[in-house]
Amino acid sequence: MSLIIEVARIPSSEAYRKDPSIINPALEILVKAKGVQGVFTGIQVEDKTTLYLVVVWESLDAHKAAVENSEQNTKFRELIKQAGTGAPLIYRIPFKPNPIPQLHAPITEFAFFTLFEGKTPEDIRAILAPMVVGQVTIPDGTHGASFGQTTEREDVFCFLIGWDTVEIHEKGKAENEKLKEFISRLADVVHREPRHVPLTEFKL
């Protein structure tokens, strides 16, 4: 079974931004849940307020079983409220190939793509697949790439790239011809929402 990466984007609270450790009791529940293989958090570079909570599940079934554990789930939901000020936007994605190197990179780019009307999942896969298998040259300073279709919506995909810095990504977009061609092809098929996050893995 494929790993499932759960990505929750949460409007962070001022209390969290002042003291990120207030989320730790909630993360302790997550990291101890059966089937969890990693928990990461970080604040989005672009707006400096959106909290990303990323959970690596061994399978979608493991995630569902944890949600059905009502006692722990209720406790987690109460604790996580301290870190946020609104409802999270959550997607669960079976990435291919292995996305773990990107989560451990200094900067993780989460690029969410929504298909334009009339476009199909095959259209975006045809663009993304060559990138993740290395057929398209991307700049130095990267930590691989992966992509997947969200389990919630068949018209939403997530493309994951690890970068050494945001500046390397911006330089690549400006100077790398293959990367510019890649972005141009995407513009014909999807609405792009690229965001950068320095993730930290939570450890007990």
C-alpha cells in the first residue's frame, strides 16, 4: 500500500507564532498514532502565517483507523485549536515516487494544481511524470520531486519539490529553459498555487 501524506494548511494563531511549542501536546498524540511514520510542521514563507501540518501515514486505512479512535481524535482536535484561528484545508495525497526526501529538504515546495475545465488528470500527469523521473533538467540545489492526485478531489494534484533555498527556485524559474518550458505547459492545464515551507520534523 502507498504512503499517504496528509497536508493540513491552517491559519496560525498569534499564540502559535509567538511560541510554536504550544502545538507539541497535539503533535505527541499524532506521532504516537498507529501507522504514523512522521509528523512535520512549518510556517509558509509567502504569507508568514499559514501553518502546515504534514503527517506521513503508512496507508489511507491507517489514517481512517486513527480518525475512528474517537477519544484520541477528540483530544487532538481540542489541543490543535491553540495553534489555529480557522478551519484547516486538508488534502491526503499518495505521492509517487517516495516524497520523504522532499519533506526533509531545507525548503519544501507544495505546488497545488487545480485542473482547468475540460482538462483531465492524464493531461497533468503527462507534464509532471517526466519531471519526477528526471527527464526534465531542474536546477542544482534540489532534493527530488514527486506528485500525486488528492484523495478528496480528482481535479486537484500536489507537486512536491525539495529546495536548498527559495532563491534557488526563483533563479531556476528565471534562467533554466527546461523549467520555464515546464511552467509554461502547466499554465495551459492548471491553476497553480506554489508555496514554500521550511518543515521541521517533530520528535518525542
